[in-house]
Amino acid sequence: MNADDPEIPEIFPRCVNEKKTLRVTWHPGVFTFADIVVVDIQLDAQGYCDLNAFKEGMRTIGRSIKPECLILIETTVPPGTSEKIVKPVIEEEFTKRGIDVEKFTPLIAHSYERVMPGSKYVSSIRNFWRTFSGINEKAADLAEEFLTNVLDTERYPLCRLGHTNASEMAKVLENSYRATNIALMFEWAKLAENIGVNLFDVIKSIKVREGTHDNMLRPSLGVGGYCLTKDPVLANWAAEALFGLENKLPMAVSAVNINDLMPLHTIEIIEDACPSLQDKRIAILGVSYLQNVADTRHSPTKLLWENLMEKDAIISVHDPLVEVWPELGDMRIEKDLSKTLFDAEIVVFAVGHKLYKALSPEDVVQMCGKKSLIVDCSNFLTDEKIMKYLKLGCNVIGVGRGHIKQLKKKIKK
């Protein structure tokens, strides 16, 4: 597991060696013995949703499970999936087996995780609120019993919704809200840069309004990961493909499109400071999509890297957690920071890993061996560090950090 959660190296030995409760197999015959099957099948969407692999997974389950087995879907799916896709597939497989679907209505429930990669990965599964629903009352009751047994529902009560369409919508709406929030902040980041304002200070001053504004997000290099990049698209696809609606979700989809192209803005501000990037030595610090995790799925660094390569820049890439970059043909990532920074004319702080935040300006300049252009993609550098870089002769720019112009004036005085 690519996360720095201290519970992970403990939980697997405990389950495998001590409790002996974890078994891993590829054989579909094990479904025959299951009372509950938890479904977590990766489901991608890029303008449309390809459900073929998901459907085949459901068919495999339907061919083997007992009629009384609960199917609990935790995959993030388009609204309508349990009712309009899973149920018909299971009914079809039951019928092929001679099971009376009137007597044994498939027991299907949906409950999505709110997993937070990082130092509290396991805790975010067990110790967090869950929303769930069932295709019928019996399925919902079974799901509630199961979730109550495996989660801390005393401190984090369950939320039971009346229909699987509702819980499926809850997940994609939750992430669509976050994606739209980020897209909005990005718009204001560009304004802040142009009028000399530190947007992060502005956001901090607004977030004191608890309950109404304390969930404002921040601009960055871009949005990555498995959820915010696709969930609004899943919902938009479902509106037409599963429900036949013409008026879909233009604002949510627009947010995804804005966020997908956000890394190009970092290139814009770099080119404002350094008009020609041809043969410029650029060090990119951070490949994962999120700080202190090693997950590279949909990482915005990929678009940054690709576009800098098109400009014939000479790029070195470092990440303390990522060994290889699968999205770029398993490209190996440099692990020696001094080698990455050596002779770099431009240093991009792309991800806020602990290692990078702990770097002193003096060390960075020493490893570069020159007065580089320092690029802060998301408030990773304090004003104190920015001032040190400036005093050392470096130029500093940042997404949403228009106030750096004022800091430069202080240095000149």
C-alpha cells in the first residue's frame, strides 16, 4: 500500500499470521461460500463510462453466490448502477441457474468509502461516517448489520438513504462539489497573481467562518487521483445513458475540464519568468497526485512533464515515495535529490511531500549550484523561505501567490 500509514505494516501480519482472517484468491468458486460479497472494482470514465469489466464482475458473482448472499457495492458507480445494471445482471444469472428471482430477489446494497490516502489511510475507512442504501429493505438491513460490525458506528453513525440511486448520487455529488470548489479557487488564483495578492492568506481569513466557509479548498498544480477527476463525469454520463435526461451537469463537467488543464497555468507563469524553456534544466519535485502518498494515478505532474518535454526542456524528476511512474511506461524516478537538483535552472515544487517542505533555501541553492527560478505550486513555501531564496539571488514565483512581487520590493530596499 502506497501510503505512510503506520497501521498498514501492522494490520496485514495481524490478519494473515495471527487472526488468519485474510485470504487472497483468484478463483471464483469462493463466492459459493460467501454470505457477503464486497465489490470494489476500478471503474474509469473519460467522457463516457465503460461498464463492461464491471458487468463481467457482476456476472461472475451471480454465477456462484447463494441466493441469500448480500452484494455490497463499494465501487464509486454512476447513479442508477445498482438498480439498472447490477440487479438485471444478477437476475439473469440466477435465472440461468434455475433460481426463482421472485422468491429470491437479489440482495444488493451500496455503501461508498471516504478513503483518505496518507498517514490515516486505515482509520479513514474504519473511523468515518458511511452513507448506505439497499435495493430493498432486506438488503439495506443486512448492509446496516455488516457495516455496524466492521466500522466504529458509535462515534461515526451510519446514514441510511431510501434508495441506491441516492447513495450512489451522494458519492459523486460529494466529489463533484470538491472538484468545483477547486476549479473556482483556481480562477481566483489567477486574479490574485495579477493584482499582487496572496490567495492563501485570503482563504485562511475567510475559513474562520465555521460551518459556511471553512471548507474552501486551495489552488495547486492541478487535481489528480482516482475520484475528483472522474466522479462528475460518471454522474453526467448516468443522467443521459441510464435516465435519458437531456439537462445534465454542465457545471460539474466544466470543473473537471478546468482542473485537468490546470498544470498548464504553472507552465504559463514559468514562461513569464523565463520566456524560452528550450534546453533549460528543470527539476520537478513530486510525481504523486497527493502529498506524502505514492499514488500517481491522474497526477497533474504528468501533464506538466509532457508539456515541458514538448518545449525541449531538460527535465529531471524526483519523488521520495514513487519508485516507477506507470503512466509513463514505468519510468524510473530519481531517488537522489542532490542529483535531481544539480545544475537545475528551474525548481518546481509540484507536491508538498514532507521532505520538500523541510528543505532549506540554502540547501536547495547549494545542490543546484546556481541561483535558480523557484516555483511554488501550492503554498509549500513560507514567506520566510521565499525571502531567503530572494536574498540568495533566486527568483520565486507561485500559483496564487501574487504578493511575491511585494516581497521582491522589500529585498530591493
